[in-house]
Amino acid sequence: MRKLNKRMKEAVKLVVPSKKYSLEDAIAIIKKAPHPKFDESVDLSFKLHTDTKQGTQVVRGTVALPHGTGKKVTVAVFCKGEAESKARAAGADFAGGSELVEKVSGGWCEFDVAIATPEMMKEMSRLGKVLGPRGLMPNPKAGTVTEDVAKAIKEVKAGRVEFRMDKQGNVHVPVGKVSFQEKALKENAQSLIDVVAAAKPHGLKGKFITGLAISSTMGPGVKLEYKAE
């Protein structure tokens, strides 16, 4: 077991492991805890009751965080012709067609979000092994395969984030930075909770969200109260 340093010991003292806190109280604890010298991310973690082997129960979607994530998002857009000009004008960090596909196929992945026009998806199929494991493959359900690349870029830059369930039925999503005001963190977190709750697979019986916690990058997890509507 890893030994806790002094800062972590002080942070752990603020949390009762068996207790579930309101979102407001949990965020207050995170803000009060001692922090390292960098601006930590604040993340929400969900435990979902789904059959991860059933394709119809895959949970995936996007949410527009009202206050963004606090992170500068680097966007690569796979497109051709006029769409490339529009992408660059809208703030794409990288934009291109076959040449960009070739660059990524060689292992280059210096971007946080990939957006593609529908016509590029056939070429991009060869990038599955590179982008798939990183969660970067464009997908229509995530709004990252679209003709309107300018709109997609602006939404991503403004704070739209994607969430997806992993093989264990967990979802982890950043909802801001420790430096955010408590009100902003609460509004971001609540927006995510509402959208994930609404993504409950059709026909799924019983409780959907079975566990919910919030934490900073280097801090302990704080369990949250959650009552399904």
C-alpha cells in the first residue's frame, strides 16, 4: 500500500469514508483540502448498472458544461476542400484530409478531440487501432462526425465533453478545475449527472446509477448522495 504524504493525510481527514455527501458539501471539501502546486482537475465518477456485453446497453453521449473544463482543448479536423477552410476559420488546431490521416497512422496524436466529415470516415477506418484505444475516434453519437465542422469545433472549445462507459460499467468525466468557483463546479457537475441519468438504456430495469463520487486529481474520492428521479 502506498504511503500517504502529509498533504494527502490532511485531505483524507476531511472525508468520512462511509458517508455520502451532498454535491455542494462534497465540492466544499475538495476546495478546502490542501492541494499540490498545479491546478488539479475535478472529476465525476459513475458506477452504472448495465450489462456491458449488451450492445444495446452501451452508455455514451456528450454534455455541454456551462463553465467548460478549464482545459485548453486541441482539436484536429479530418476534412477536405471548403470544409478545411471553415475548420481553420472556426479555430481548428489541425485540419486536413488524406495527409492528416497519414500523419496519424504513423502514431502522431497531439490533439484532444478529433472531428471528421462523413466523407472522411472511410479513410479514417484505418485509424481505428491508433484512435480507438485513446477514445479519439470520431463518432456520430458524440457529434464528432458532422458536415457542420465549424459548429462542432465551437461547441468542443466552449466546453462540450464526451462521456462513455468502460468495460466495467464506469464513467469518468472532468467537470472543471479546483480553481473554479464552487458554484461553477456544482453547475457543471449537475449538468453531467442529469445527462448521464437521461442516458439510461431503454428497457433497463432497476437502479441505473449505483455509485457516484467526485474527486480532485490528487485528492480522495468523496461519495455523493444520489436519488433517481
